[in-house]
Amino acid sequence: MQSRRRRFDSPSSPSSSYRTFLALLTVLASQALQASAVVVPRSNCYVFDNTSRLVDFSSWIGHPFEYDGGETDLVIRFCKDVETRSQTGYVDFGRFDKYNNFVSGSGHVDYVQGFYNGDLANCETSYDKQGRTAQVNIICGSCLNGRCKGGLGCICNVTYESTCRVFLELAIPCEKPGPRVFKGFTVGFHPRSWELVYDGMTRIGYEKSHHEFSFGTEQRHVTLYMTAIASLSTLVQRPIIKVLPESGLEFKLSGSGATGSAPTTLSPTMLNVEWRCERARDTPYEVNITIPVEGYEPIQFFLAKMCEHRQEKSGESTTGWATFGVLSCIFTVSSTLFCCGGFIYKTRVEQKRGIDALPGMTILSACLETVSDTRQSYTRHEDLNTAFASEASWERSPSPAPPTKGTSKSNGSRYGAI
Ligand SMILES: *[C@@H]1O[C@H](CO)[C@@H](O)[C@H](O)[C@H]1NC(C)=O
Ligand SMILES: *[C@@H]1O[C@H](CO)[C@@H](O)[C@H](O)[C@H]1NC(C)=O
Ligand SMILES: *[C@@H]1O[C@H](CO)[C@@H](O)[C@H](O)[C@H]1NC(C)=O
């Protein structure tokens, strides 16, 4: 750091200050990368504060807060429901079950929770048939009216807007905000899915290397799609890859996402992963993919890859097939040439005709002769020969003379016998 400061102090040329700037950037980037993946909380009881920091209230789920309202008491069960309790019974003022019902507030209210789909009786028409509903404004700290200081918090104020809707103020000692999440960012196996990263947070299964979430040995390619909110997409930088152990798995990353192009919701960028097992292993290889985001916690997820056996380079196998193709091509061409050459030689020089002129035919016929000789095929041969002759004579009925083919056959070539 000191050397850097000295450089800053000295009257520096533009290039040296540029280098210093780069060095500082590198330091900042490496500091940003020291953090680990932001994992999706284990429940839907979490919220982002007004600076996009994750606040996880999972440990508060179901915690009851009671408000003594004389005849009717009001009870909030944190991230569960709101209900009134009186002698006539419980009335449900809504349940907390959907996402996006827990948001950051404004003014003295830090967070706002929505509770919907409570009891319908006499509230059928309110809020699009959602029945009784409640809104809980959460204040981190204590009530403005000085009610119930200390403890795990309490309900400060209850206001019934109607018999169907209630507003409450709840003061609690809030959880500390966590890492700054790059909201809206997704990573999935399809352009419109988010199996790996949802809303800037890594999902369980990809937050570290899991055996049961690993890719099989035979899977050589994986394509991942990334999306981000368009207005923030330029903050996304080039991914950083780490493979553990470092050798044994050949890993290649390509696609628009690999070069750090800006993904948007309408045009996702792609990360094409290509891997090949160079060494077999009992436990999966771990691929750590970190996508730095300017000003936010980096996106980080892990891909696990099984390697039950070594795999050939895809180039190697193609070369093998190519060699085989060329060799068989040469073989086909040369045997055709040999056949044609022999045929021409025999027809021209040895004055042979038709099938007799085919090269190798004498050898073949000799073989056939040996075989047919042992089977005493003379009679059959003669039958065939006469059949052939009669057929020929039927074709050319006026000519009584046997055709030339017939003559050559009776000359002793017997391959017609088989
Ligand atoms: C994953 O890679 C990032 C950046 O290269 C690094 O900071 C982080 O410690 C790695 N995580 C693990 C668990 O190896
Ligand atoms: C965010 O909320 C806190 C209180 O919860 C407030 O002090 C701060 O000014 C707010 N920041 C912005 C940017 O609204
Ligand atoms: C009680 O709630 C109402 C409506 O939500 C609000 O206007 C009022 O300031 C609250 N009173 C106190 C003392 O917090």
C-alpha cells in the first residue's frame, strides 16, 4: 500500500496513474471476492432493506406478539398470520404465505408485511375476494408512543380501517442487514428459469459442491442462462472460474456471458460450459464460478462434476473417424480402379466377354467348381443349362441355335450351377 501511496504523491505521468488506478481496482476486486455466496434464506421470511441488503427473519417465524384491546385482543404470529381473539372466537385477518409480501418501508417504518386471505364472512367483496387482510408496519427499535420498552418487542398501535382490514405497528429489535444482494439476477438452465441463482441469491444445491447435484460423467456440455434487471445489467462483470482440484478436469467457458456482456431480462447471456474428465475420481470435481457485480456482493455458485472414468478428447475421436473414413475411401477407389483395369485388360487382351472378364472370376469359378464337384451337381447344371437355353429360345423363338451365352456355359464354366 505504501509504495502505491508514494506513487500517488509523486508527480505522475498519466500512464503511471492509470496503472495505480488499475492496481487499486484489482485490490478492490479481490476484496470484493473474498465474500462467499449469498444463499437464499431457508424460509420466505426475509426482506431487502432500502439499500438492497438482505435481512433474514427466519428465526422469528411464528413468534407471537399480543395486543390487549379490551374485548378483542389482536395477535401477530410473525411471518404466519394476524388474528383477533375474543370470547366469540378467533377471526383470521390474513396469512403470510406469498413472496413479495415483505418489503422495505419509508419514513419511520422500516419494513412492511402484507397478510392476505383471512376469513371471508362479511368481507367477501373486499380486496378482490381476499377476505380479511392486515398490514404490519415494522419499526426497528421502539414504538414512537413509548409503549413497551425493551424485551422482544410489541405491538404499538392497532387501527381498524374497516371490519375487514387492520393496520398495526410492530416494534422489534431487527436483524442486522446482511450482504448487499444484486436483486433480480438469475442463473438457470433455461432462459426463463433460475435453478442456480434466484433474485441474486444462490439456491441450495449450488451454494457449494453437492454430490447429489453433480453432473454425470457423460455430460460434456452445460449451458447456463443469466438475466438481470436492464437498468443494472452493466454492473455485471466477467466470471472468474476456479476448479478444484486444479488438474484432472479440462474446463472451458465460452458464450456471451463469459466475456462479461450485459444480460437483461429480455436477452439473457449464455455461459457455455465444456468439460472433460482427464482423471477419474471418487468425489466430484468442484467448479467455483464467481461473477463480480460492481457495488454488490458477487454472484457465486458451484457446479459439481462426476468423473467415473477418463474421457477422450472430442478431437481425438473425430481424428480417429476421419482416418478411418479416408482409409476406407482409398480402399474403395483403389479396388474400383483395380476391377475396372482388370476388366478392360481381360476384354481387350484376353478377348473375354461379360462376366468372364471380371477379375478374379477364374479363381472364384475354380473354387465353385471344387465345391459343386463334390456335390455332384452335374445333373442340376445340365437342367439349368437346358432351362436357360429354352428360355433363350423362347425369347428368340425363330432362332433354333442356342445363344452364345449358352455355348460359353457349356464350354465348362459352371458358376450357374450354384
Ligand atoms: C470461489 O472463488 C472465489 C473467487 O475466485 C474465491 O474468493 C472463493 O474463496 C472461492 N470459494 C471456495 C469455497 O473455494
Ligand atoms: C434507508 O433506511 C434507513 C433507515 O432504515 C435510513 O436511515 C436511510 O436514510 C434510508 N436510505 C435510503 C437511501 O433511503
Ligand atoms: C397509530 O397508527 C396510526 C395509523 O397507522 C398512525 O397514524 C399513528 O401515528 C399511530 N400512533 C402511534 C402513537 O404510533
